[in-house]
Amino acid sequence: MMTVQINSLDYVRNNVIALNSVASSSQKQAEEMRQYAEHARQDTRHMRRLAFLTMCYLPSTTVAVCVLYKAIHEDLTNKRKGNF
């Protein structure tokens, strides 16, 4: 009977040690996941800023290039015709 109790206590002690190890590992993983989530949140914030800047500058850049292209095209056409 005493042997069964000792074996049972060893079994319980080993399980408690294993559970503590699992709990510690889970806490470390949870902290890593929290850090990943924080980095993703910061990355999202930076991407939104970049998208906003793109929305502001891209249309004006497109207009500027079109106007410049038209001016260069007219200048080259006038030079070909001899109209300086």
C-alpha cells in the first residue's frame, strides 16, 4: 500500500513539474505573440501613412507629367516644322 502512495506522489509531482513547464512555455509564447501583434500594428500604421502620401502626390505627379509631355511634344513638333 505504501508503495502505491509513493508512486502516486511521484506521479503527481512529475505532473506538476510538467504542467509548470508547459505554463512557462505558454507564457513565453504569449509574450512573443503580443510583440508580433505590436510590430504588425506599427507596420499597419506606417503603411497607412505611405498610402496617404501616395494618394496626395500621385495625382499631381500624373498631371505634371502629362503637362510636361504635352509641352515637350509641342516643342518637338514646332522644331520639326521649322517654327522656332
